[in-house]
Amino acid sequence: MTQHDRAAPLAGIRVADFTRILAGPYATMMLADFGADVIKIESPHGDDTRQWLPPVDAQGRSTYFAGVNRSKRSIVCDLRTPDGIATARRLAHSADVVIENFLPGTMERFGLDDAAVRAVNPGVVYCSITGFGQGVSLPGYDLLVQAVGGLMSVTGAPDGPPTKAGVALVDVLTGLNAFSGILLALRTREATGLGDHLDVDLLGTLLAALTNQASSAIATGVDPVRRGNAHPSIAPYEVFACQDRDLVIAVGNDRQFAALAEALGRPELAADARFVSNATRVGHRDALRRELEAVLATAPAEHWKRILDARDVPAGLVNTITEAIALAESFGAHPVQELTDELGAVDARQPANPIHLAGSPPRRGVTAPALGQHDGADWLPVPADRRPASADLTLTEPARTDHARTNLEDHR
């Protein structure tokens, strides 16, 4: 069997996707990229990010929404109605994966919480994404979590204000954690036949992602401070001004520093008592920076990059995003993928999935769906060599209309 004959790794996995904004949609997009059948279940209002524009793509779609909702189908379920409840429950009761990112307690009001779904579908992998955990009913927006989670306290110039990252990093990391957790639960289900309830929250994700900064604070009791682009434990490891633009130099050991000093025509710096080891360089980082920038300012950044590359000193220009894409392409990578519409015509271009399985690459994506584009849709047929672990069982009675008065769009 060739790789072209293989089913996608997640072919036959049915995902009832109740998520919106970024963390949840990112996770379900990753599942869809590898073959999962993802039905995006939206309120009549739709995912909020459909309205987050500009910018828009050539078809007028929000690039924010389109960027994390490819290869999914969209149906509208108005959970203020018995029909909407019935449709949502039917999908949840027959899914392999249910994923939601509402305030704790919201899904329970509609009979769509883990316990209610698992009573009918014991093999379900149920993933809940929250801002601060199941016991906290606070909205989880990325900026808010970057602030209260400590990331902004260590981001930005030492004499400037706390600064957020340039992308919704916490949401993306949370989506990746949800994706990983779902795969772990599906693997366990293969052995036990039982699903699991996966709980991922933005605050916990950020605290774990703070890695060395968090471990330092825990071990010493001293909070790290903002250092701009400098590293708390390594030098030189930051951005330096050259004659025309900025250059990053990322020296990680004494050998690389000696090579840097030689490349800049200042070999004596490697023997200077202030710079002879990483620890002494960290202690004298300001003096070291002055020495290096005095030389770097005499020539363009590209000049220094070529010289440093030749001596295996890690260095790079501070690129724009389009420059970064061009760089990846110059290395032979394919950082951009073409998406098609459902008729197979090329319709958009987006960042490619970065996971490269030689035998099972991500499938070619289909552009993000219009709201309700697939109303009335059911699960796609399962490939012959894949058997879903959960059965399509009879759904329970719909909740009374007065019990489902509040629509999902009111809870995030």
C-alpha cells in the first residue's frame, strides 16, 4: 500500500464542534486537516469571528474566521427551539468527539454536557475549553489571560508598559493542547472502548507555557521582569541594531561566542574576563551590547548575517510575515497551501499545517463554510477500514423550550 492509498489518520472520526472564536476552532481545524469529519454547530448569529473584519480575503470573508475553520461543514442550530436541541443532541450522541468552549454550565442547560451525552454515548471524547477551569464562570479572552496569567509582565521593554504578544498565542496553544488531549483520549478509547472528559483552560495552558520563567518564579520566589528582547539566562541573545535594520543574534554557548567575536573582528572579546563565560556575559550584558553594536552599526544587517552564517553563529533578520514566508520557501518548504471550494476550484491561500507525516500528509483543505451552508447535513460515510467506536443511538427527548430560553451565542 502506498501513502496515497492510505486513509487519513483521523478518517471516520466524527466531531461535533460547538466552539467558536479561536482556541476551539483551531483544535477542530487540526482534526479536520487529518481527515476528521467536523460539523460546526453554530447559533443563528454564527461564530463571532465571521464579523471580525477587515481584513477580508478575495471572497469577502473574514480572514480571522477563514484562517481557523477550513475543511468543516456548518449547520445552524437554534437552541431556543426543540428542533435545534434535537439536532444538536443527535449529533452529540453519535459523535466520536464533542468539543465546546462555553462558560461552565451552559451546555448542561441544553442537555449537552458531558454527563448527559456520555449517558447515551459512553465512547465519546468530550472536550471542554474554558478560560479558567470548570469552577470559574469568567470569560476567557486571550488578552485577558495574557494579562492575569503573567505573560504581559515579562513582555515588553524594561522601561515600557506590559505588552501582549503579537498574536493570540494563548488561544493557539490552548487549541494545540485540546488537539493533543483529544488524540490521547482517542488512543485510550481504542484499548478500553470508553471515552473521556478532557478539560483544557487558557490560564493553565499559559502557566505551563511560561516554562523557564514560571519555573524560575516557583524555585526562587522572585518574579522575572521585562527585559525587552533580551534573555534572562543567555547573552548575547537578543536584537541588535545594524546600519540599516535589526539583526537577531542567538548565541547559546561559549564556542559560538568565540566565533561571533572572530567574525566581528573583535577576537579579544572572547578572552575578556567580563565575557569569558555565559554567566559573566549575562552579568555584563549592557557592556557586551555596546561592544557588539559599535561594530554591527558599521555595515548592513545582511552583510553581518552572511558572515555569521559562514561561522555557524545563529543569526537572522527581523522579518515581516511576508518575508518569513519567502524565507521558508527559499528553504524548499511549502508554508502556504491552496484551498479549494467544494467543487474543487482553488478559492483561497492560507498557512499550511506544519505537521508533516510522510505517509499521511494533511489533506488538501476546503475553504471555511458559509453560515448554515450545510444545514440538514449528517455524518459522512465512514471508510470501510474504519469503524466508529460510538453508535448512532436514539436521542433523548428534547428539552422544553422554556428550559432552553438562552441561546449559546450569549455565552463565551
